[in-house]
Amino acid sequence: MNFEDSPEEARYRTTVRHWIADNAPDMSGLGAEQRRNWHPGHKEIARRWQATKADAGYACISWPKDRGGAGGTAIEEAIFNQEEVRAGVQFTYFMTGLHMLLPALLEHNQDALALNRVPPAVRGDEIWCQLFSEPASGSDSAGIRCTAVRDGDDWVISGQKVWNSGAHVADYGMLLARTDPGLPKHKGLTVFWLDMKTPGLEVRPIRVMSGESELNEVFLEEVRIPDSQRVGEVNDGWKVVISTLMNERAALGSGTGLSWRDMIALAGQTPSWEGSVMEDPAFREWLADYYVNVEAIRLLSFRTLTSLSKGEAPGPASSAGKLLWSNKTQEMTDQALDIQDHFGLLDGADLAVLDGAFQHRFLWSPGLRLGGGTDEIMKNIIAERILGLPGDIRVDKNVPFREIPHGR
């Protein structure tokens, strides 16, 4: 396989590179803290950048034009994303909605009410969050206990969600609820979308060790929504979940944030016995090994890109990319703090090297191995769906959910 750009792709890359250079947002007026995710100033710049892309036809490039996209190809979208990363203007506020949830919504719903939610999200006017995980289910996405009870043309939802990224700023959410506890746990599930300001819904931010509160708890007490906000068929929500999780792992597996280039920049300005850390043979050997793994992530993303270009959904190969990326991010940030010695303890953006980006990512990196599926779940998927190994024994496979023992 040839991984180089074709002549047409090379011309497109040159075009978007120049366009990004001419239109990229200016963040020079922001302080170091303001340049971090979820700061109001940073979020507003991200919103304006998303709108600028939408106006120029560079938002959701591979989506059809009648759904807010540009009607382009998956290859063109990948090239634009790569150039955004290269220019340092990639924002994550809209990733959950545009790369995970709305593709699943559009796959399973064609009604006008759902389609109306797409254009504002493409322009960055609305943020979406995912409401799947629960305190009692852990990595078992099908083990949820949040209930949705039919009441005429409405559903009444009660329960608790947790680890919901961006729920505190989200306008809409996609929620998984149990609608029939008499069915096995992977059945009897239904997905809904809802306004995060719906009465009975409360968001409580969780403060994590990085000092931020991107993650949240969401409590739902008799939240009433119409059946028109259901995604897919009743009791067939697991299909929607699989679509969403495959999209999520494909998005995460492509890699975001700090890279080996940032490690080279850090090593070049960090002194050591050899002059700089970049001249240290042990570090150079580590960097070579790290680059090989990063290249593997890049090539795995090409597999996902090939599937998308054929109109297929992301497959289990995206789990391998996600597993590699989350582990290598933790390894990279650990190495970055180690070579900084005592300066690695400085987290203040106004004091630390590169505005404390490595320190900040270091405190986040353990969570990357949990979000989007734990390492263990990813390895099971790779073993069963790629290598064809026997699956885990499941004693609850055909047992009605209400009869499965739990901790109460």
C-alpha cells in the first residue's frame, strides 16, 4: 500500500495548509491557563474556529451537504485533520458530538427533528455529551440500571450517569436507558437524545487531579422526554451503542494532543550530562521505539480511513489504535516529566516548560486508558474479533437482566 498523497491529495493538502495558515485563530492574547481546554476563552475561540471552518466547507468534510457537511471524501477530511494538528489548532469540544454521537444518530434516525440538530453542531453552536457510563456498570456498557418507562407518547427516565466528558457545558446528550429488565442485559436497552436543560436533569462536575472538572456526574429524576427523541428502535439500543463506541475508538485511536515532535522540542531545550537530553543515547533509543509505536497508530488509522472511504463503519481494528494511543500517551508524559527532573513537578502553566502541557497531560493520561473502553476490553475485542480467539464465558448471556445478581 502506498501511504503517500496522490497528486490530487497533495494539491488538496497544499490548499488546506494555506487556508489554515490564513484563517487560524490567534491565541497569542490568551494567558497560559486560558489556552487550556474548557477555559471559557479557549472554548469561545474553538467555537469561532468551528464556525469559520463550516462557512468555508471544512467542517465535517465527508458528510453529505444536506446534513451540514461538505460532501467531500474521508481522505480529504483526514488530510484536513492532519493539517489542523500540524498547525496546533485542533480542538476537542465538538469531537463527542461530531465524531461519535451524531454519526450514530444519523445512522439510525432520518426524522426532521433529529436532522435539525445537525447544522448547529457542525457550526459549533451546540456541544453534545455521551450519557452511557454508570457507577454500577464499570466497563460493562450493557450493565446499566438507568430506566426509561413508557408513559403514552413520552418516556420517563430516572437514574445516574458518571464520567460524562463536557456534560457541564453540553447543550444536548445521547443517553442509554433500560426499557425492559425482563430481557437479557444486551437487549431491553434503548437510546434517546435530550436537551441537557430538561427539567429533572442535574449535572455535577467532578474535580480530577489535574485540577479540572471536565468529567461530570449526571442525575436524572423522572426526566420526561417525547418518544420522538428516541434513537433507533425500542429495546434495540445496543446497535446504537456499538455504532457510537466504534466511532469513539476510531476517533481516539487516531491520536490527539502531544506528539513525538513535542518530545523532541522538549528534549532539545532540557539540559543533561550530554549537553541536552536530545543528545543522550538512552533517550534517543527510547524515542526511536516510541516513534515506531506512533507510526503503528498512524498506519492503523489508515485501515479505519480505508473502511470509511468505502462507506463502511469503523471496525475492531480501531480498538488496537485506541489501546496503543492511550498507553503510549501515558508512557510519553511519564518520560517527559522524568527528563525534566524536579522541574517536572511544576504544573503551573506560567512556570512549566511548554505551558505545563506535559504535566497536564500526565495527570490526564491514566484516564485515557479507561475512557472509550479499558485496556482489558480493548484486548478482548482484539482477541475475539481480529484474532478469532474464543470469547470469554458469559454466564449471564441469556438471563433476564432483573435476575442477574448485583450488590444491593
